[in-house]
Amino acid sequence: MPPANCEPEDRYGSLNDSWDRFGSVYARVIEHYYDPVDHDAIMRAAIEGMLRQLDPYTQYFDEEGLRQLRQDTTGRFAGLGITVGIKDRTPVVIAPIEGTPADRAGLLPGDLIVAIEGRETFGRSLEQVVNDLRGDPGTSVRITVDRRGVLDDWDVIIVREMIQIRSVAVAEEILPGIGYISMRQTRFSEETSAEMEAALERISALDVKGLILDLRGNPGGLLSQAAEVADLFLPRGAPIVSVRERSGRREETKRSERRPPSPHLPLVVLIDGGSASAAEIVAGALQDNDRGLVVGTTSFGKGSVQTIFDLRDEDRAALKLTTALYFTPSGRSIHRESLALPGLLQPVPFGDVSLPGGQLLSVVLSSPDFDVAGDRLRARFDLDERLSGQILQTTLGDLAGRGSPRSASVVADSASFRTNGGRPVYGTGGIEPDLVVEGVVSPPYVQELRRHRVFFDFVVDYVGRTGEGGAQPSPEVDDAMMCAFREYLPGSTAGVARGRKLGQALEGLRRLADEFGWDGAVRARIDSLELAAGRQEGAEPLSADLESYLRSELRRELALRVEGRKASLIIALKDDPQVKAAVTLLRDPTEYDRVLSGGLE
């Protein structure tokens, strides 16, 4: 009880003062601004300016934004079921989604969409194309397809359906005795737990001896689905996550309510810096309950809860507001405080432009997958595909301005917590792996080729040429294919861009030679440099290490074109060091138990 002479705190005094200041400014603008004002636009700007002072997860949604939010949380949209990009100013099918109208219609990666309802698509923006392809379920759209290796274009009439964006991308036995379930770069939506339950039933039927659950790059989603997925692995009554509101006003702990289908199957969970929110809840719950080992790198650290508040009738506007924090069963906060302001308000440089890190982060975290995130980045910030691809390859931590990774000394000094079995875990924000294994970092040249989508474009052309007789090539990258790829590189989008950059640099040297009056010998050396660079570009001599990266990228794209998205995802695991580490643990029960008991230093 407060002392009798203390006045109760005026909780609304400062709020009333703020309203008075805002009203005074607004009134002066209305009365004295030289031009009529758009009240809706001013109020929208005022709301967004206020919310930017909070965190990147608090957002105001108008009618269109609310529709997109519902699509993300349900994992459903009305359309054909294809991911589309732009190739040489023409829409291209990146990949159809398995089991969708586009897949049943026989569309393949690399097919060009040259017309929609008879209207040519050349030069149209990606946003315009996507809007034309989407529509109400049951309606149809006629598209004209151009496929490399097929002489004539043809029309396909496809009936739109409600498309379910799957959370579980793969559920297979990837090696003898090793099951693998991938939620990598997908999202926790309304059907996730049902998909996971079906995946576990499939894996159990294969009689595997160990399971890998891949949550890398998963930006999260619905809290309820995270709890239900963890429930499928934990014994009944085990704590999963606690949700605490401001100042401890309310705390709720979610516990497992079901009997898991495979309660004793050895489990390794893969995470990285892109694993956030719901993905971190699952990883933290399994780690704290000693249900499995976590392998990879420290997760992102998005441990806050957002609540949707309707603001107008007829679903016209809503506020998504951060209202609480997550805590793992051991009491750790998932939330990384260093992601708070002001870092998220700082612009992040990408080439010649700087973009707001918090807004980029919000787009990526709210998108159901990276393809959709790329579409939204291009539409919102008017970006080309190269730049949006570069943003998607940037870690979430760098977008948030988190800075350099934490050192071992920082982790050692942080507050420690204990799992059920007594292992120490740390409350530094995010989930610390039981075994740290760095992922693959491709050489800059390979990243450049990927940003320009060179591997995809080459494979589409190569398959079109080699498959003209009707036979599909083997999904293997042989020496003939590598030779063809080296010949393709100089004329590729990346090769042209490099040549243009080289030409600009050499022209700058020539201008300097003119400005400073350098003699002819200098000019001759510049000309020699240009010739040598041209020969180097044409020959593309590759080190053994670089060639292995190129073969890996081509193998994945070839599998996508010939066998589909699932095969491409599985092939990408072959050289994955984090997957290899997980397999080693699952095949060595002694080492698995030693790490699970805290025996690893």
C-alpha cells in the first residue's frame, strides 16, 4: 500500500498533454497551410511515424495490408500456384508449387509467360503480372507459354484455386536411417501443425533411427502453431513457452497436451540467424526439455508477441501491436534487446542506395517465403531483381543493424539457465546451439552469379537445347555441362554487368591519362589490361574450390528444372556442413547422449 500522503499517479496526464500538442499542431495545419490537405494521408503518416518509434513488428494495416496479413497467417491465397520472376523483361516461371493448378497444367521452371489473356507481357512490371495472374477461386486465366526447345508458343487455360502455401517442404529419408523434415525458409501458418503431424507419420513409417528438423531461415508465424508443433515432440505436461505481458501483469505458460508419435526418436534441430519467432519457440522448447540437440548458429532473437486490434468496421484497418515477450521453459527470454531502437531506424546500404532496415526486416519476417518476400521488396521499394536478391541474402541481423556476432566471452558472462537435465543454456536473446556449426558461405563471385540468376537462366537454356529431341537430361552436372556453362558466362547478365563495370573503370583510367598527360606507354598498358581481362573472362579458368561451388549451384537448379522443387531442396543438403554434423550426431548414439547430457565443452 502507498503511504497515505501520496497522491495516486495520474496515468493519463502525460497522454492528455500529448493529445493537446498533437491537436494544436493539426489545427494550425488545417487552418493555415497554403494548400488544401489530404486528411487521410496526414493521419496515416502520423500513425506510421508514431509506430516507427516502437519496434519493427508493430504496424498499421489498411484494407489491402490487412488482406495480405491474413494471407500470411492462413498460408492461403487465390491464384495459379507459381513463383514468377522477370527474365529479359518477360515473366518467367521460377517454379510451380506441387499439386497446384499450374503444376497440373504442366508448367515448368523457365517457361516464359509471353501473354496473359492475349495481352503481351514484355516490359510489364512483376507486380502487374502477379496481379493479372491472381484472382477469385473458380475463375480462369489464359496464358501464352514460350518454352525453350519447343517450336511454337501455346495457350494454357488454368482455373484459379485457393493455394495452400505449405510449411513442411520436405519429409523424406535423406540417408539410410536418417529422416529429414524441412521447414526451411517457410512459415508457421494455420495448417502447420497438421502438416507436421502428417510428416512425422510418414517418417515413422520409414523406421528411421534419427530425425533432423530444419528450421533454418524460418521467420516464424503463429504462436499457436509453434506450440502445437512442439507438442508433437514433447511428453504430455511439458512446458513449451511462457508469454509475459508488460510489468508482469499477466503470464501464461503453454504446455504439451498430447502424446508424441515418436517420443524417443533421437532429434537434431537446425537453426541459424534467420530462424526467428515461432521457429525459436520450437527450438527453445525442445532444447530446454532435453528432447533433442540444437545445431547451427545462434537464432535471430525475435521473442515478442504481436496482437491484432481491429480499428474500423468491415475489416478496413487494424493495428498489429507488440504486447508481450516469449520465454523458454527454462526462463530465457528469446528477445534480443540489441534489436531495439535506434538501430532499426538506421538505413542499410545496398550498392548506391540506402533502405530503412526496420522496414526491410518487417517485409522479410512477414512474408510466407523468400519468393513472396522478393515480390514485396520489389513492389514496395521499386527495386530490380538483383537488388531484392541481394537483400534476401543479407542476414536478418545485418538488416536490423545488430552488428558483429557475440563473442564467446559475452556468452560466458551472460546469465545461465538450466535445461531439465541440468545442461547450462544462456539468456542472451535468441537460441544458442548445443553445437555451433557454421553454414556454407559462397565466394563473392558465386553470390554475384546467384544474384543475377545466372544458374537458373543457364539451366533453362541448356535443358531446352539438350532436350529438344524429347529426352530430359540426367540431373547430373558433367564436364560437358561445365564447359557449356563457362562459355555461357561472358554473355550472361552477370558477365555483361562485369564487362560494363570493367569498361567504366578502364575508361576512367584513360581519362586520367589524358588529364595528366601520361605517355603512350601508359595507354598501351591500359589496352593490354583490357585485352587480358577479355581473355580471362572468356576462358573463365576456375580453381577446383570455385568449380565445386558452381557445380553445386548448377546441380540444384538442374534438379529444380528436371525433377521439381523437392528434389532441388534435397540435393542442396549433400554438401551442407550443418546437415553433415547432424547426421554424425544421430549415427553416434554415444556422442549424441554425451552432448545431450552437457558433456560438450
